[in-house]
Amino acid sequence: MLKIEQFTKLGILFIIIGFAILFFSQFMFSKDTTSKTKVAIGGFIGPIPFGFGNDKNLLVLVILLSIALILYLFFINFGKAIR
């Protein structure tokens, strides 16, 4: 059985591996300047979701995922209060 310290070390290892993959992937793919990259990012200010992006469909997806996440977190916390 894994202990809490082992989970912490495993999580930090995954984060470092993720950064390494992102860093080295820049060198592995060609730098085509004509590519159209679509970007969207979302977050929360309190319970209100927001998002920014350069593609409308991707932005709608991010906002919907943010709303779903806030509802999920609300019902998880609300369920604990009822018990």
C-alpha cells in the first residue's frame, strides 16, 4: 500500500515529466509559421466561470466544462452538508 509521502513524490515526478515533454516537444516538431493554432482557457472568479480564446467553438466548450466543474464541486460540497 502506498503512503501519502509516496503519492506526493509520484505527483511531483509526473509534473516534472510533463514539463519535460512540453519542453522537448518544441524541438521535435517543425515550426510552421502558417499553422492556425486554436487556444482557449477558462477559470473561475468565485463561482463565476470565465474564458478567453481565439476560436468560438473551443471557447464554448471551455465555458461548458467550467460550468460542469463548478456544478460538480457545488453538489459534492452540498451533499456533505446534508449528511
